[in-house]
Amino acid sequence: MFESQYNDEMEAEVKRLEAQLRAINAGHPEWINACTVCGCELTIVDTVKCEKCQ
């Protein structure tokens, strides 16, 4: 049970860090996420592209 919870927490942390890196690469370190194609701000970390770029 603890291993599963740990894995879920680590997966969420990896997603958060990857989203933060996309925002930094887009030139906006204050954002939590950015689209990988156009660089617009995304408000959730679970996606890599905005609706226009999908």
C-alpha cells in the first residue's frame, strides 16, 4: 500500500516538474505549465498541448 502511494506521489511530482520545465522553456518561469507547440500558458500539469495545438 505504501509503495503504491509513493509511486503515485512520485509520478505526480515528475509531471509537475516536466510542466514547470515547459513553462521555463517558453520563457515564463512563473507559470505552472506551457504548451509545447505554441508556448501559451496552461493551467494544469496533465497536458502538454493547448486545445488549439492538439
